[in-house]
Amino acid sequence: MTNDESELRWHPLLRQWVAVAANRQHRPQMPADWCPFCPGSGRVPDNYDVYLYPNDFAALQQDSEPFAPREELFATTGARGSCDVVLYSPEHTLPPSKLTVEQWGKVVGLWRKRSGELMSREDVAYVAVFENTGVAIGVTMPHPHGQIYSFPFLPPLVEREMESASSYFGEQGKCLYCEILAGELKDGARIVAENEGFVAFLPFYGRFPTEMNIYSRRHFGALEDLTEAETQQLAAMLSEVRRKYDALYGMPMPLMMLVRQRPAREKAEWFHFHIDFLPIQRSETKLKYLAAVESGCGTFLNDTRAEEMAVRLRKA
């Protein structure tokens, strides 16, 4: 394997795949005088609203060897997949919280289109739409953007969540997510915002400070299942949530956003579309670090109470 190639290595203790992509060592670190995502760079159109940009330092590559898993101690296989960058705006310094609802609608539309294309491929098992925001998260480019990865396997946390949802549906005959949403709406204490199509709340079991979920009211499984009305309602909810987050401490909130959708090419009637926000700012001046207990043991210590933080976010 050369430094320009990626591969997957089997972790026999955790029974999961690890992507090895040495080419990512060369990606820039917050360049101050040049941005490939800005008009005029020669890397993007001189005029665009939103734009799908192929990742220059992809961990998963379409021309990689096919995914052929073998559960051996030192098994490797091809890291076939794709890594796209979703440019939210041509404006370099515009934070996601400042995007208009109309612009968020264009972003969601791009998510829908690209997800649908990738989910139809035979070698794609899961399409992950996500965003990393803030230097504290490890962002290397300040231009407002998110990413779309297509995986040849189910990532382990996705797989675990789906196993829980599938088991609950099989045992109870009900959607686990619909049940959670109904419980949160009934309680009301952790609801942050809601509109006709979506509800934002801090989950009872949140692991991160001010961890928030956006659940669709209607039961469906993927971005491509959104109606036109729901696309605009989701855009409005994303705009409101991002503005609340940045207003909470009077600063851009460092966070991870993950769009959760069903596996590719599966009906998966037990799955329910939702979005997770995982912030790491636990107060105006303090970050939440994922140290030994969280990273090494997998048990999260949450420094905030969802009920208290929901009140603050509702007012933000």
C-alpha cells in the first residue's frame, strides 16, 4: 500500500474496521491566506450557492479494492467508498448559524440528491452526512462545510443503534424512535423547538453537554424520503437550532452534527430519520474533553442536566 492509498484493517477485539489513510497527514491546517473552497481559487466555480466538492484527502476511495471482509487477526481489505465535501456557501467566514433558511434548504437538497445517488450503489452499505464545526473539534478548513461519506459497511455505532431499533420493533411491533419522541413530547421539559415537521429536544440520555436530537414527526427512513414541505421545515429547524447553539454562550458552538438515515437499499421500516448534534462546550469557558472513561471505556460522563439546559436553549 502506498501513502496515497487507503485500506481497512480489522480490529479483532472490538470487531470493527479501522480505516488507515496516510494521505490525510498532508491535509492543510487552517490556512490563513488561501482556501480551495472560495470562488477564485480555481478549485470551485466562480459562482455557486452550494457545491459538492470531492475530498482531496479521502479516507475512502471509489477506485480502492472492493470491500471483501475476512475476520482474521490481521485481516485487511479495500477501503472502497467516497468522501465528499458539501460547501454550504461561497462566503468564507459565514458560520452555519448565519445561513438563511433558504440556504439551508439548498444544503438539505444537496444532501438528498447525493445521498440518493450513493444509496443506490451496490457497494455502498451506509451513507453518512455529517459536519464538524470549530477548531476545538479538529476542523482543518474554516470555510462553512459538511461532508458525506459512503461506507462499504455499517459503522459500529450506527450498527449498534440499528440493532436496538430493529430488536425493539421485532419485540414490541413499534418504532423505538417514535416511542422516544412521544415520551419527550409528553414530558416537554427537554423540548427546545418544534415545527410542523420536526421536533428538537435534548434527549433524556444525552452523553454530551447540550446534546440535541432533531426527530421527524412523520415516520420515514432517509433523506430521499423527505417531501418538499419537510425539506423546508427541516431547513427552518436547522437554522433555529444552529442560532440557538451559538447564542447559548455568545460564541460559535464547537460541535459534530450527524444525519442518521437507514442503511442503503434497505426498507428498514424500524428506522426513523433523525439528526444528532454533539457539542463539546460545557460552559462559557470550558470544553468537554473525551478522556479515558469516555474514549477508553465507552461510558460518558455528562456535565450538564438536559432539563436545565433545555430551558436555556429555548430562551437563547
